[in-house]
Amino acid sequence: MSPRLDGSRTQTATSAPPPEHLDPIDHFERAVEHDGALAGLPDIPAYDEVAPADARALSKTLFERLESLEEGTHEYAYVRNTLVELNLALVKFAASRFRSRSEPMEDIIQVGTIGLIKAIDRFELSRGVEFPTFAMPTIIGEIKRFFRDTSWSVRVPRRLQELRLDLAKAGDELAQQLDRAPTVAELAERLGITNDEVVEGMAASNAYTAASLDAQPEEDDAEGALADRIGYEDHGLEGIEYVESLKPMIAQLPPRDRKILSLRFVAGMTQSEIGEELGISQMHVSRLLSRTLVKLRKGLTVEE
């Protein structure tokens, strides 16, 4: 251990500058250091200069003292905050595992620090476990919870978020065993759930990330942006409902009226040509066609 960590605190009131020349926070920390409740603690060097082995040893000493202090006191807060500063390297190490994520590293470290504080509050020396071993799962769990709750493009229930992770893990394992992508039934059997739940989890996975409509394709992709490939609105679809509604009404028309409709609107013949085809005058064709159209229009109006 470094000699600086072995030696006891020897600072005296005369070695410190007058209080009026100190930063308020620095003055508070110096005042706490001279408190009798913290007597005997080793010197704490700059946190970025403490080796991992020294940090573990010093943390153990601080945890021992923390257990003897009353929560809510200035002394308790000082020792607790010192433990946080000493073990920030654990947070940075855990955060490095998520550097490929889109979130800023500063945010990940901040969330991991919350996990570190929770670990400090829950840690007990009597368990006989090293603090890094105890704290790391809590820190990583806090970071993963952050991504689970904030990184989804579309908010989905937590059940589906967890199901997505289970499906991804089961899919990788089955793909290695089967040397192919697993089917829905195989995934359902592996996880002990129904096929519908597997499909629901797969659909929920689409909500994790969203692509911009203006995003440019890959270099080897000959297609344009996604917005350029989206289908246009087909106004002809509006007439499908009318066509389906007209079918039973047309089927009830007399054969000659159906013939006139077919020649006029399917074959595209004029009224004169229809008259020659049926052996009737063009005027008669016009009257029959008008009467049929009025009947069909009334039928659609009644249905609506």
C-alpha cells in the first residue's frame, strides 16, 4: 500500500489558511477532516492518483468507519462521498462496455454513478465480499435499466422489452445449435411461451430503433432515401368499397340492363354502338342507362 495511505492524518488547524481565504466547500471538507469522529483515517490523495489496490484498501477502512457513524451527519456524508470518489473507476469501467451505444458517455457515467451510490448504501463488510465484486452488478444493472427505459424509439411495456432480450438470447443459442435461424415454434418451445407471444415480442423489437425518412442508404445500395421508396396514396382504393357494394345490386338487374352497363363501362362503347348491338335506338339506350344508374345510386345511398 502507498505510504500516503498508511499514514494517519497529521494536519493541524495551524497548517490551514484562515477560513476567510478558503473556498466554502474546501473549508467545509477541511473542517470535517479535523473532526474527532474521523481521527485516525489515512490521508486521501488525489483520487486519480490512487492505484486500484490502494483504493480497495482505503475503501475498506472507510466502510469500517462509515458503519460507526450516524447517518445524516456531516461526518457520515464526508466518508460516503469519499467512497463515491474513490470508486468512480468502477463506473467508468462499466460504462466502457456501452460505448457503442448512441447515448453520450457522460450520461452513462452519471447513471452508473447512481448505481455506485446504491451499492455503497447497501454494502456490508460482514458479508466478506470485496466491494468491487458487490458493486459491479448494481452499476451495470442501473445502466441497463437506463437503456431499457429511455432508448426505445416507441415506448412499449416492460414485459415486451424483457421478452425482446429473451428472444435475442434464445435466437442466438438456437442458431448455433441448428446452424440456421430458428422458427417461431422453436423459439416458443425454448422459452416456454406461445407462438403468439413470440410474434408479439418480435413485433415489439421493431420499436427499439427508428430510421429517419431522410436517412441516406448505404454506399452499395442503389435505392434512394426511405422517403423516396414509400408508396404513394392510391386514390383508386377509395372506389373498392363502392365496387363491392355494387356487385350484389348489379346481379339483381335485368339481363338487358346488365348488358348495357357492361358494354358502356367495360367495353367502352358509345350509346349509338350499344343501340346497334342490341337493335334499339340510341335514345332508348340513354333512357335505360339513366334509369339503371339512378337505381344503383339510390341503392348505395340507402346502404350508407
